[in-house]
Amino acid sequence: PELFSNPHTIPKLKKISINRGLGLAAQNSNILKKSITEFTQITGQKPLITRSKKAVAGFKIREDMELGLSSTLRGEKMYSFLTKLIFFTFAQIRDFRGLSVRSFDKAGNYTF
């Protein structure tokens, strides 16, 4: 029996979003520059620097402070990143037992 009778119901990848939160370490310009170069090497494109939207005194965060990095991959870069992640990165993890099926949310997004 066919698993998908309608070809439009087959799951597809639209994009891969990669994020790194640096927190207060992003105030140090050396750490931020090093993280940007690592992100650029991993994804093949320059990341977007995420900034705080409002000041939070309890976390010592000011408005418009640099807090992290994010990058969205689509198309050919997405598939090349996914191939490297599965075949090279996960293969090097010693006791890797696969990814959890429970990491899907209601919208169909997968997070690990």
C-alpha cells in the first residue's frame, strides 16, 4: 500500500534555522567575532546578530544589546548542511543512538 496517496501530503524541508545564544558573553567583542567566524564556517553564510528588544534589569540586559546569532538556510545550502550533519557530525558522536521522534511540535517543526 502507498504511504501517501496524495503527493502534496509528503513532508518536505522548507528551511533549517540555526541559533546560538551568547547571552552576556556577546558583550565581549572577541567572543562575538569568534562565534561569527564559526557560524560562517558551519553554515557558509554570515549570521544575523540578534539583539534584545527591551531592557530587563534582572538579567542585566539593556535595549538593543547583542545577545546571539541566527542563520536560516534554504535550498542547496540547507541540503548540503543536512547531509554534513547526518553523515559526518552524527557519525563522529561516540554513543549516538539517533534523534528523538518526540521532538516534533504541533506545527511540524523539529528541534534538537
